[in-house]
Amino acid sequence: MDWNRIEGNWKQTKGKVREKWGQLTDDDLAQINGKREQLEGKIQQRYGLAKDMARKDVDDWLKAQDQLQ
């Protein structure tokens, strides 16, 4: 799945994002609004991860979404 599809279907996707990263608030998800860099930044902030770890976490999640479809 490419990120453009995530961004285009953000309303449907944010539930899956919330399942993976439960510490993200509704306000966080509204702010992110499908933007990958925003998501990575919020994951860094909420989970205390380094930037490269947050990026890897999002990459791994994205790959898992591909396998579900």
C-alpha cells in the first residue's frame, strides 16, 4: 500500500492507526490528517522514539497493511 492511499482514506485508516498506536489521541489523529511525517512526529512524541525508529515502525505497519489486503 502506498502512502497516497492511506492519506486518501484517512477517515477509514485512522482506526487502524489507533489500534497500532493507542497513545495517539483523537486530536493527534485530526492533526496528522493522513500526513506521514506528522504521524511519525506524533509517534516520536508519544512513545519517546528516535526519528529513525518511528519511521521504521510506520514502514513495518504499512507492510503489514499490504499483507491484510
